Amino acid sequence: QVQLVESGGGSVQAGGSLRLSCAASGRIFSIGDMGWYRQAPGKQRELVAAITRGGSTNYADSVKGRFTISRDNAKNTVYLQMNSLKPEDTAVYYCTQRITPQAMGVSTRSYWGQGTQVTVSS
């Protein structure tokens, strides 16, 4: 059973920083792309940042220069370093990893974390 566990959310004042982590566990053969999405109240879920297995990254325009995505392939973990946080960054943040399980007949698919709340006050 593959699962993702997120940590690192919380409350911070504008201008502050937070670091999110998302670790995959279970019988895993390989992991491809990883990413972070967020969903604010009343809004659709949006891509924040993504990273390929080789380390290529892309970011939403709204977070470029403030957020950094990284990964540790040996630990099956993806990180999101968030600096210069703004009240508009307030949302539930979800990680996703595209995983091929180490199990017969189980296809590669995207797995999701449980979500972690990030609240930025002005």
C-alpha cells in the first residue's frame, strides 16, 4: 500500500517562511514527477510547483522567486520551501507523486497527500 504523508504546514505572518515535506512509503518501484498543488476556499485546485525525476522544475507565476521545490530521490520525498509568504498564499497544500508500485498488475498513477493547511496573516 503506497501512501504519501505531508508535514510542515501551519500559521505564519506575511513575509515569513514555511517548509513543506511529503514522503512516500510502501512498496515502490519508481517515482517520476512530483508536485505541489493548493486549494483556497471557494477556488479550484491549482498547480504551485512541479519537479521531474531529473530535477527540472516549473512554477506558477504567482510563486516564482519565492517558492522552491526540491526532491530527495533516496528518501522518496518532495519539499516546498516557501519564503516571503503572502496572505494570498493561504490554502490547503497537497503533494502528488507519480508512482509505480512494486506489485504485480498495479499501474503507475499519481498518488496524493492528505493536505496540509498553510495560513498567512497580514
